[in-house]
Amino acid sequence: MPEYEPPRDGAWRRVGLLVPSSNTVMEVDFYRRLPPGFTLHTGRMYLESTTPEGESQMLDHHVMPAAHDVGTARPDVIVFGCTSAGALRGNDYDRELCDRIASDTGADVISVISSVRESIRSRGAGRIGVITPYVDSLNEKIRASLEADDGVEVADIRGLGISDNFAIAEVAPEKIVAFAAETFLGQPIDLLFASCTNLRAMDAVDGIRDALGVDVLTSNLAALEAVDRWAGISSPNRHEA
């Protein structure tokens, strides 16, 4: 793809972002790294507890009102910004939810979990190591979502066991690097995936890569790559911003 250039007429490409209300990381990662000429417009979906029960409440009662509200900003594309909620009820449900959001808002819609799966495919990675901040009941849903794709095996998935979503953002990048290293050092994996849009994993990419010697993907990096694909532009080294 050619190097991206902002539209000559000065027009903005509006990105809508739906995040759990207690998420304090994904917006930061996006507004630091979106290309020139892109603007960010956020809707918040009530969530405090990162558990299947809390995320089910968010899916059933708070996603569509937030999507409808952010739709009034007339975004060109909307990102459903919760990895584990996208995986919670399976990949078919995730696609159906995106279709509902698209129908209500008139925007194209991208989910994070589908973006992760596409980024894994584009890298040709087969054996994946996964770290998360989640409890085990959510880790099982992430594993099932990833392994639904042919040729993908989750070698292991380990979580920090955090159920307070606000607390996830307080995990320092250095701790994320250390957790990845202690979990997967010496294991034969093609790629390390750090899941969760509220985890400061983009700031840990270089450290994880240096520690493990493998490619590294994060939820927010995958979502940014999906926005690039949607816009038809090549992806820069996002984690370096």
C-alpha cells in the first residue's frame, strides 16, 4: 500500500469508539496513534466488573444506547472496543452485534476480537501464547474465539485475575513484560498476544519482544491495524508512538 497522506480537502475521517465506561487506556492509545486527518469520538458503555456477569449486563443494556449516541457524531467507522465482551458469546454473536451497531448508526463497524483474529492470520501465526488481566472464566472465552480459526492453537493463556476494570489500567507496562516473560520464556510460540483494551500493553510491546524473541500483538494494536485496513492504508509501527 502507498504511504498514507491526509485528504487534500482537509476532510476528517471520523472514528467512533465504544469502550467500557471504566476503560482509561484505549482512547489514549488511539488518539496517540491514529493517522493525521482522523478524529476520535467516544461512547461509553457502563462496566465496572470485568467478569462474565458484568460484561453480559454491558452487552444487554449499555452497548446499543452508547452506539446510538456516538452515531450522532456521524462516524465513518465504529470500533467496538472490548476484547473479552466480543468473545464472551462467541464469534457469531460478535458479528451479529457489529451488524446491529452498523444498522443503527450507518457506520462500518469493527470489533476488537475479530481484529485480533485477522491480525493473527495476517502474520501467519499458528501457535499463540496469550496473557490477559482477566479471570479464568473470561480467558476460556478468549481461547475459544481464537481457536475457532483453522490453524490457530493457543499454547497457553494466563491471566492476572483482575475483575475490577479500572484496576486493569493501573498495571504498569514493566509488570506486563515480566508477566509475559515468566509465563512464556522458552516456550515454542509464534506470537504473544496481550489481550484487553484497558491494559497498557502497547507500551510493553518492545520489552516483551526483547524478552521472548517473538512477534507481539495487543488488542489495541490489532484494532488500529483494522482501522488502517478499513481506510486502505499501510500500518506504521504503532507501538512506537
